[in-house]
Amino acid sequence: MVHENFPGRPDELPPSDLAIDPTADRTAASADELGHSPLPDDDDWQAAKAAWESADLVAEEAQIDAVSAPYVGRWNGLVSFTNWEKGRIISQWRRAMIESGAAVTEYSDETWARSVGGVTASHVGRLRRVHDAFAETHESYPGLSWTHFLAALDWDDAPMWLEGAMQSRWSVSGMRRQRWQVVDGDEANRPASTDDLSPPWDEDFVDPNSLSPSAPAAGTMPATTQPAQGGGSSRKYEEGPEAIGSGPRAEAPDFGDEESLHRIGTEFSGGGK
């Protein structure tokens, strides 16, 4: 075909027909840009997505915590109250046994633990000692939990720090940290931030078989599951000025023979017959 206004070969087009369409350039450029745009699996995009989701999760958890806080506080208050009551019962039992002329082996922490079940002798000792040390004064420190008194049990200056915790609303870990800064300051003795003795000491559950050398056979379930009452904490108490004793130990000589312990345990489990 020969253009009527352009002489030349039949297959040639005039220069105006050979011009590149600007729209085509823009379309091609856009396609090229799209080919290099960030994809969902790019590192930057994934990082931004993770940050967004993390912020949403934090906000959601904060909302849940705000709703749960009063109920958690009531629960911990109940744990604190029952710990004082348990300590009072243990202390009264020991006093009655002493007045009856019973041998020391018959009112040990281990004997009580065996009598009532579901509590370790170590926790019986903690309950008893905290009650005996602070039964007459703990109500002078409103707002403090039983665990504050457990932490201060072996402090010579306990009243001062309990007063400080009450006035400044220190947590248990905060109280221990404040005292460490004033009394000690040695980094080797700094209280661990996760080691705050926080409750519950007696509200978790463990398999009783895990407390004995013989574990249940593979594929079998334990016969019972009992409240540990202090057995679930990883806190270890050592000897020293900051130690918190746990009462008589099973290997100590004052426990006597097993027959005597078994008799006492049977009497209490049978309702005091």
C-alpha cells in the first residue's frame, strides 16, 4: 500500500505513523515498575507485618489484663488469707500436741504433711514459721500479701521493710530489691527479677508419683492428682542469712521410727480417732 501523500516503497509508512505512542511508554513503564514492586514475601514487608501484628497482640493482651486484674487480685488475696489460716491451724495443732506430752517426732512438719496430704513438709514449715513470726503484727501492714512476710521471715529489720512495702506499694520482688540495694549491693547477691516468691505457693498441682523414686509405668495415668501447696516453685532455699527454713527434714534424727509416724498419720486421716 502506498500512502497517497508520501512517495516511496509500498511497504513504507510516513514518519508520522512511525512515531511511538507516549501512552505505550507509560504503560510499559508501569508494567516494569510493577515487576519490581515489593512482594508479600519480601523481608521488609514481612517485618512490617510482624510489627503490626505484635502491636495488635500487645493491645489485646493489655485489654485482657485490665479486665482480669481485679479477679486475679481477689484470687491472690484469698490465697494470702488461707495461708494465714493454714499457718494458724498448724501452730495450734503443734501447741496441742506439745501440751499433751507428745514426742517431738509426733508434731513435726513431716507428720502434718502426711496427716493431711497434698502438701509438702517444706510448705508446712513455711506456713508455720510465717504465722508464728507475724501472726500478731501482720494486720498492721494492710495491703501486703502473705508472701511479703515470707520474704522477710529471716530479716532482722523486717518491720522497717514491711512498712516501706506498705507505704510505697512495693511488690515482693521490689521490696527484696530495695533492701538488697541498701543492705548489700553485691551484684553476686542481687535478687533475680523472676525470683519474686509470688503466689501461688499452694495452688498448683503435681503428680504425687513424681515425689517418689518410682514413677508410673509408661502409658499409665497416676491414681490421683493432689494440690502441691508449694511444690511447684523452683525457688531453692539455702543456708545463710537470707535463707528461709522449711522445718524439720525427713532425714533428721528427730523423726524417729516409721511406725510412730504411721500411727499419727492414721489417727489424723481417720478424723482424730
